[in-house]
Amino acid sequence: MNSLFGKWTSTLRKNSLLLVLSMLLPTFGISTSAMAAERIYASYSALEMSISVAALENYATKGVIDDELAVYRQYLPQKQFQQLQRILLTSVKVSPVVASQFLYTPQGETLLHRLAEAIKTKSLQPEQDLRSALISASAEPGGLTLLNLLRKYPSSSIRIDLARSFAIAAELEKVVNGTQQAIAAIAKKSNIEAATIPKSVFSELPELRGQGKFKSQKYILKFFDSTRNRLLLTDVYIPNVHPAPVIVVSHGLGLDSSNFQYLATHLASYGFAVVVPNHPGSDTKQLQLSLNGRTNQVVTPEEFKDRPLDIKFVLNQLEKSNQSDSRFQGRLNLQQVGVFGQSLGGYTALALAGAKINFEQLQQDCKPETLRKTWNMSLQFQCSALALNSNKSSQEYNLQDERVKAAIAVNPVTSSIFGKAGLSQVKTPVMIVGSSEDTVAPALYEQILPFSWFANSQKYLVMLIGGTHFSTIGNSNPASQQVSLPADVVGDASQARFYMNVLSLPFFETYVAGRSQYRPYLNAAYAKTISSQSLGLSLVQSLSTTELAQVSDCDTNKTQPSKQNLPQSILNFGFWMVDVGVALLDVTIFI
């Protein structure tokens, strides 16, 4: 169990720091029971062991090992025993209302149910006991720690079913190991591909690290789609070239156009017109409305169709402006368009490139028994798209735009919303970017396996080794009221953004602008030359389901969706809650 804890929960604990960014939420009822857990019992078959919470508290806060704890110390290595103190005291500053908000969502209910299978009390409502303890512990001055959780448990004793605990550990370890094996296989294949290309090729190519030679003008345009009642504030960067191919950038949930200004200015300096709309149903403002209780939905099912339709509408309006607006005067080539999207924006980019919403796959993955047993919080999120299938023809949700000639999807959610059947429809050149430490849209299930389902030959898989879901997101405009993420949650942001600049440029030059001289940049050898130790980079141009099956335990024909794009504070409380459950189980190993 300790090895699992080291591999799996270290990443989850990194992301738990996002909880310090929590916003004010509507208050739910919070239990303040005076009863607290006094002993933890661990049972396996007919064997039962126990230890008092007081003994754990003395060790955690004072470093005192009393006679009761000393009995167990002799069976453990010193280093492993010392980890117990860290496990008990690791703190997350999260308001009780954030904790409550998450624990009353379907995702929170699912996690409570799964943990309650292994964590038992005398109460007839074990899930309510766990919820009450988590909410109450989050109100403590020291923050939400495992020790505070034990203090606030509304039961005199907690019993851990070790058999079920080990089963949970095995489930999580299978995911971790499968991901590591797949990423290692990609790195190996990337190195093999790189070895076949002479390094001298790149010495003759122009340097892409710096800004290009073109100056650009930024405009903020207002487009209103009256049929869908959506105001689309859109940033447009126009370089001094005529005509300029167009790149559209689609932001992720809870973000806005300012988060990708770094990419927009880089591409514009090389002669691309860059269009960055704000999606009103899933931008910063929508997130704030949700967090302030003014809407009970973080994102509606309609957003799965509205986001691609936003971009279609903006392109249509720009075609009119290109003829009538003196600022443009035919400077936009709107028949040669590329799309770059991150997270939910990555979904958007793939939908525009031809990926079809896969209602059959959603129906298969969204069965109640599956939802009750899964650890993957994104399944609830992706399943919400099933509401679009009511009395609607599938043709209505053909969201492809023929003007889109290439698409880059960074950390996209794909596994159930598209599935194999949906992604195999894509004929447009695509680049998929995944991050090894992504716990929001884990690479194995959301990028690596889905990449093997693409049937077109012009495809690229890029892995950021050490990257997180947030590494490629640029700094926001202060006026957007976004809070900066902690550095260890983001990872090496400057390197990740550098990669996005120097890889998206030759990709769009090749497949949107039609400049074949940039194609030599799109291979494993170039990726290797720019890769850094702080954030490794692997690129492959092919990866079959057979190759994945040889190195990973995952079923390459079955989708396994992962973490959803809930608000960062609430979502990462979910990650930490899994972490707490695993940590509580981990404590039982010491006894």
C-alpha cells in the first residue's frame, strides 16, 4: 500500500493545493457533533487489530511514540514509519462550504459511497458520517487533515475492511501502472523514431523560439447570436499580412481568452490571424455564477454543442466583417482555419475537426451500476451529454466545420463523449497533447488510448512528461478575477507554453497555411532537441491499440473516462477526498 500511496496520492496531493483558491459558496448544513472517533479497528477475515486516535495524535503533533504505537513500530522500517506523521498532518485549507458543495454533487456522492464500502462505523448512515466529518474537519484552524477528520468523526470507533481496502488499492494501482507503462512505451518509440533522423536537419531550419517578424493589432469584438442568446466577446489578432490564415483558440472550463494570449501573440507574429472567443456557458463568469449559487450547474449539457457552434458563428460573422469592416478589408483567409483547444476546448477542437458525439458509448458507460462503481469523476460530467439525445436526430449534432483544416487538442476529455466510433470519424490532421501528471483528464484514458483510435494518417501524439492539466494555461488578465494557481500544481509552465508555441506553429504552418517547409519540425527528433529535464517531451506519429495492449493492462477497445472539469476548488477537493480515503486506509497498514 505504501508504494501505491507514493505513486498515486503524491499527484493527487499536488492538486489538492488548488483548494486554497476556493471561492465563497452557498452554505449547506454542517454537522457539529461533539462525538469523535477514539479508536481505529482494522479487520481482515477473523483477524482484528486496533489503535487509539489519541496515540496517533500524540505521535503526529508531539512526535511521542507511546507503548501502544511502539508495538507496531517494530514491524515497519523507520522511513515508512516516519511517513505516518506526514500522512496525518498534511493540510488543505478549504472552506466548509466548498467541502459541502462538492460532497452533495453526484461525484461527491459516488466517492462517499466507494469509501464507505471500506470505512465502517456503527451508524446506519456511514456515508453521512464521512460527509459530516469531512465538512466539520475543514472548519478547523489547522485545515482539513486526516487527524482532524478522525477528531470530527461522529462515531466512537472506525472500522476499516482491509480486504476491501486492498481491492481499492489494486484498482488505483492498476490505473497508475497502466499510465506509466504507456508513457514509457511512447518515450521508447519516440526515441527510436528520433534515431532515424539526422540532427543536421535541424541546424538548417529557422529558429522558432522567438517572436516572428510580423506586428499585429488586437481588436475586441462583440458578436451576439440571437438564436442561442449568446454574447461572444472575441479577441482578434490581425498581423500585417494579406491575407492571413486563421487560428481559433478555445479556452477550457472556467477560463477566458486572456489565458491564451501568449499563444495568440506568438502565432500572430508569424503571420496568422488569431481568434479567441469567450465561451459564455463555460468561462470565468459562468464559473463564478455557479460558485456564488446563482446557478446550480457548472456547465449545462448544451455546452457540448454550443461551444463548437460558438466558433462556427464567430467565423461566419468574421466572413461578413472581412468584407465590410475597414479594419479587416479582406485580410482574413477564413477558408483556411486551424483550431487549438485546451481541456473542454480540446473537446471543442475535435468536434469541429469531425469527431462525433457518441451517444451509444455514453449509454454504455453511463449505466447506474457503472456510475456506482467508478472512481472516475468525469463519467458523471460526460454522461450529462446524454440529455442532448432526447428526441434529437444525430445529424443535428454534426458539429464539424469544413473550414477547419487542422486541430490541436491539449488535455482533452474524449473517452466517452466521443469514444472510438466518434474519433475514428476525424479525417482532419490532428495533434493530441497529454500530460503525465494530469489527474483531471488522465493521459492514458483521455489522450493516449483515444489517439490510437484515429484512422487518419496525419496525426501526432505529444506527451509532456511531468506536465499537469494546468501547465499550458497562460496567466489571465487581472480583470478576469482568476486566481493564480500554485506553482507545484502548474508544473514547469514556461517550458510547457514554449512547447505549445514551437509545436503549434509548424503544425498550423504545414496543415493550415500549406507551407511544407515546416513539416521537418513535426517529428520525434525535433521534439528531442527541444526537450528539457524539467519537463520532458515525447512525440510519436503512430500508436496502435495492439502496441498499447502489449504494455498496458487497459482494455484498448473500451473507454475508461477520468476526472471531470468541475470548478478547480470543488474538483480538487474530490481528488483530495480520494487521497484522504487512501491515506486513512494507509494508516491501517501501520497497525
